Amino acid sequence: MLMNIAKTLKFRRDKRWPQGAIVYQIYPRSFFDSNADGIGDLPGITAKLKYLKDLGVGVIWLSPFYTSPMADFGYDIADYCDVDPIFGTLQDIDKLIKSAHSKGIKILVDLVPNHSSDEHEWFRQSRQTREGKYSDWYIWKDPKATDKSGKPVPPNNWLDIFTGETAWEWEPARQQFYLHSFDVKQPDLNWANPEVREAIKTAMRFWLDKGVDGFRVDAVRFMGKDPDFKDNPKNPLYKPGEGSNYNSIKHIYSQGWPSLYGYLNEMADVLKEKPYQKSLRFMVTESYPETSEPVNEYLEFYKGMDPKVAAPFNFEGLGLPWQAEPWRQFLAKFHTALDDYSPLCVASYAFGNHDQHRLATRLGDPAARSAAVLLLTLPGMAFIYNGEEIGMKNGKIPPSLIKDPAAKGGASRDPERTPLQWSSAKNAGFTTADTSWLPVNSDYQTDNIQLQTKDRYSYYRLYQSLAKLRNSSKALRKGQLSVINTGHQSVLGYLRTQGRQSHLTLINFSEVSVEIKLPDSIKIGRFQISSDAETKHKKTPNNHIQLLPYEAAVFKTKHK
Ligand code: NOJ
């Protein structure tokens, strides 16, 4: 009887776990190497779960660890239901899931539905002949024409995002082109084919049966393509030679076609199937806004999927300039829109990931610390990319050591993928091998986890205190957000309120100190955290608050 009550309570507690969750993204190659081959692995993650628990993490997202020739470091999958030997075995992932769950940590795994590796058995067979089971599993097209030299001309002008060159590759065996929105070794799957959709759903069930709590779903915009494969229009703003040639066209037919919502919804339905109903399974989809109306774009995803089990990433922490006004406007508009649409919507903020330059490199230290305060006092899921919790900077990778396929188009992501800096030991304590797959940052002897956990002024301690505050406050986890008028252009202010509990976050986006006076309706209570570790705000008379350059601070509040 008691057991049953406990179980029911646990289930209830679990029900809306994404709301307020702190999610830590692990890029397995760079997290921790347990077998001295210079590459991080699954046992390495299991070994460090306590570190994550101590940080206050409730969920981990694992970037791909599946069988892969590693043309795009695992985002090119050759077997959706197996582990690449570089990372370990299926037993290792079982152990990791079990161990994480025993510590109360949930697991999201990466799902890459838009493309597989060209070494996947489906593609091996598909490329051989126009007949047979897999012939229509990828996007095959006849040439548009043959040029003067007799060479087949690609069916349209679509470009691959990595090189900015044609997204079509000729396959002599079929005398046809196949489409690859990313690397030539990442052929796009044909989502219009129901058998493909079933195959990906089977892979989802495989991982759900293993006990994972959900998925981060890769590159979902690319799943929806114009069925007529029309040429993309030119981008009138593009200046030849400036940035990648990929930007020379607008990708309105090659991605973002509304059919994608139907596909995502089918995937979301899997999460609701009978065997998975005991505890909520959830997916977060990756799509960067393409227009100047990101709120509408995000909302389309909430509407296109079931918000009970799915949410789109919110990438404003990557896209918005570090200024008060754009944030003020975005937060007010976005959270009002979500609240109006459905109380089930979960915001899903990521300020960094393995494709984006490091937060501290983009913003500088003081603002990057404020960004931590912002991230961890916003509603929904807060995604922390491994290394951000110690303020890691972009690594400098000598040209001869560059690994990323996207570097061909001039935008290497290696700098944000350097090994996590655990200690001052050789290779930052990441590996005992002589060299790591990417070189460790040169600053590892002064900036690493071992030193920062002992230093009360460090990034780590800031993240840890913020996580502690968030995990212990229902208002920060589940409360509504309302933007307030701080009376100062450069200062963003918002309340997070649940019942009688409320917190106020104030962020000074400017490089100078400011003094603000808040409206009398807000009764400022106890000071809780500042991004500036040495600052402790005293009780302020007449609602006056002084903020340091780039400082963010959190207070308890009451409303009159
Ligand atoms: C987005 C992933 O985050 C990125 O690393 C990858 O290269 C592309 N999708 C293609 O899968």
C-alpha cells in the first residue's frame, strides 16, 4: 500500500519534469576519457555523474554516441540502435542510464531523423539500385540536364550547409543524384516515405525501452521539403565573398516546409504510447529561427507538435544581441504567447551548444556570468552546454588539427568542442593519453573544474548556487514570468511568481554602473544571488538599487 502511494506520488512529481529542469548537454567525445584513447566515452560519463549531481543538474542530453564513421562526429549515424566502439557498448549505455536514474538524473538522447550516414545499411542498399526495399528511402532525383561536357546537372540549386556548394551528389550505380543537406556523407532520408518514418519510430522505441526519458531531435527544419523541389530564390542581401555561399540563396523550399510538423507529431505520438506512459517522455526539437519573427516560428512548433510531450529549443540566448531592449521585448512577447496558447508549453532555453562559440568568448566574462543568471531564472528547461559552468573559452585550433567538416565552409565548430577542463593535470585531466582528439585549451591550468569548485568566486560556484536556488524554488521552476518596468533603458527586470512566492531578476546590460528605482508596487525582499560574486546587496531604502557594470542580481520579492 505504502509502496503504491510512493509510486503514485513519484509519478505525479515526474509528470511535468521538463518545467524548470536544468539540462546539461554532454558532447561525449569531449567530456571524459575513461580508456586513454584521447576521446571521451560513455563509462567516462558514468564516472562523472556525481559531479553533475553536485552541480545541480536534473537531466543530461547526450550528443550522439551511435555507430558512425564520424564524418560529422556522430551526427552521421550508421546504426541507430547501437553504440560506436569509440564510445563503448550497449552495456555501457545501460549502466549509464541505470546509474543516472539512481541519482535522480534523467537522460535525453540525440535523435537524428533528417539524415543517416552513407555507411548505414539503408543507404548502402538504396544507392545500388532503383528497385528493392530501400530504393525510395533517400531523396533520389534525375539530373536536370547534361552539360556540354556530358556531365549530369543537379536537379535544382539547393546547397549543402557545410560547404555552401551543391547539396546533390551523383551516384553512378543509380545514374541519379542524392540530396545531402549537410555533409556528402550524410544523405537526407525521405520523410515522405512512411516506411522511413516507421524505421525512425522503431529506433525511438528501442531507446525508450532502454529507459531514456526522451530525445533532443536534430535539424528538424530540414525534414520538411517542398514536394516539387523548386529552386530556392536568391538572397538579395547576400554579397558574394561575404560569409558562406550557403547564404546566397533563401532556403524556403529546401527546409521548413509545413509537412515537417506532421512528421514531428508522429514522433511525439510515440512518446505517448502505452508502455511509456508511466513517466513523462519528452522531446526537444532543434530549429534555428529563420525570420525576424522568432516568436511566431517557435509558436508554430508548439502548435504543430503536442506541447505535453514536445517543445522547440529557444535559441534567443544565441541570437539576440546582449542588450536590454531586445530581451525585454522578446520575453514579454514570447511568454505571453506561450501562456495564451497552453499552460503545457515548456520554454526550452539554450545559450550554448556544440555548434556555437563559447558564451564567455561571445560576451566576455562579466556578461557571460549575467547570462548564467538569466538562463537559470527563466522558465522552462535551461540547457547548459558542458564547460559553460566553468566559463570555458573557445579553443584555438591550429589549421593542421582542424577536424570539423563545417570548416570547409569557413565556420569551424572545433573551438567550442575542446575537451572539458577537469584539472591542472596533463591534458586538463580529460585523458591520460598523450594527446586528446582536439587539443585542450591553453588556459586549462588556471581555469578548470578542480580549482573552480574550491573558489567561491568562480563560474562553477555561480552556476551551482543558481542551480540550488532554482531547484529549491517552485516560483523559479514553475512560476509565471512578467517583465517589469525598471525605469532604466539598460536594465532588464522580470518577476517569476508562483502563488505567494516570487523572485525578481535584474540585469544591467551596460558597461557602466547604474542606479534604478523600482515601482512601489514591488517590495524588494532578501538579496539572493549576484553575478558578481563579491557583491552582496543590502536592503535598499525606497526601492533604490545600484548595479555594477553587467551585473545581474536576484532578489526575493513581495507584491503590494
Ligand atoms: C545539428 C547538430 O547540432 C550539428 O552538430 C550537426 O552537424 C547537424 N545538425 C547535422 O546533423
